Amino acid sequence: MLETSQMNRRVCAFVLGLAGALTPSARASAQTPPAAPVPPLVAPRPEPAPAPSGPPPIEAQTPSPSEPNPPLAAPPPGPPPPVSPPEPLPAAPVPGTVPTTWGPTLPDESVVETGAPGPVARPRLSAAVGLGFSFDSVGFNDDAHALPAFFTVLGIGDGPFGFDLSAFASSARREDRMSSSPLDRLAVDAFGVVRPGIWYRPDDRRFNARVVHSLAAELGLGLERDGRSAISATRFLVHTGARLDLPLSPASEPTEVRLRFAVRRGIGLYTPKLYGTSASDVTNVTDSAAELYVALVVVF
């Protein structure tokens, strides 16, 4: 019994001593800062080099005779397509109130080009010069006498309607002046022309049809001077007339030559008087019977 108690005391003393020895070392380790880690002495393994981007060498692609044919490698990818730059945004219109060097700006106007217009077809023109007779009884004691007359006509338009200017002059011969007192007439007329025959087969270009197409009636106004030597008078008149053209050139020619047969008559709006040397020598200027003439016409 005594031996057991002694052994227990020894065990307790050993445990207390061991606990006292371990307590200072734990306190010291708690107060001491941790030491820095020591790097390993083994050198780091180098990283493998990146594989080349180009195709493998020829030796690597050629299989050995003992090995089976390897699968064909895919072709290397080509360079990426170039990237197109973005389209620029349209510029904003400048307000009209913004002042510039040349003044306020105007809004943009879109210009639309059209085709060139075709040539404008002008009306056909004509010129006629002719000779004829004026059947006049003024100044004669008997019936009307045929006095030589000269005619010129300029025309605009060769269709159903036209417009002409004409000049007419007549003069008595010497033998007529010896026995009578005839008048000399000079007139300028402006008149319209109507060709009703054109509506009959307008596309027919045969000779007979062209003659029918040339049938025309004249109506307009004129101014006439009538007199003898220094004694003269003027009168306004209404121009009337008719005409017919005979073609002398083929229809295919751009310029036509025609022979015209025409009649003209002026109707006076009033009757002037011519006074001679005596009080009884008074001549009333009345209308002539008619004027007939033949003219050469050029239509172009």
C-alpha cells in the first residue's frame, strides 16, 4: 500500500515537471514572429516553347513505309478578310438662316437631269415673185383696162393655216396716159391663208393630191396708195383672194418649186378723191375689178 502511494506521487511530480517545461517554450513561440518561407532549392522547369503557326516540316508530314497513312492535315487558315471602314454619315443640311460669305445658305436642291429635247419643227416658209395685170377702170372713160402689175408674197406656214405678207404695184402704160388719166396703185397687205384641200387625203403625195392641197383662200387687211404724179390719196381696204399651185419639183425634195396662179381684189373701206387743176377735175378712187398674176414660188 505504501509503495502504491509513492508511485502515484512520482507520476504526479513527473507530469507537473513536464507541464512546467512545455509552458515557457509555448509562450516563447507565441511571442516570436514566424520565419519567412525558404524558397526551394530546385530550379523551376522552363515553359515549353509555343508551337510554330506555319505548316509542319516536310519530314514530319511524310509517313514511314512501316506506318499506316496518317489522316491528311487540314489546310492552315488564311488571313482574315480586311475590315471595310464604316460608311460616313451624311452631313446635316445647313439651316437657311446661317450666314455665309455669299449670304444666307439655301437648302440643298436635287438636280434631275432629263434627256435633251428634240428639235423644234419650224413652219415651212415660202417666197413668191410674179407678174400679172390689174383690171382697173378708174381714170378711163370706157371699160376697165389691163394695167401691168408686179407682185411679191412672203408666206409662213404651208399647212391648213398660214400667214402671208404681200406687196402689189400697178402702173399704166404710155399709150393709156395719152388718152386717159389712169391711176398708179401701190398696196401692202397682211392676210391669213386657209387651205381646206389639205384635209382631203393629207398623206397622199401624188401630183393631183398636191394640187388639191395647194388650193387656198385669202382674207386680210391692206393699205393702198393711189395717185398720178404728185397727186395721191391713201385708203384702207379688205384683202380678198384665191390661189392654186402647180408642183414643179418631186415631193421627196425638201425644197419645193411651184407655179402659182392667183387672183386678188381689194375692197376699200372708204372712197378718197383726187383733185386736178380745175374744180371739175375730181376723180373718185374706187376699187379695181381684180388683179390676176402668175408667180414662181419656192417653199422651204
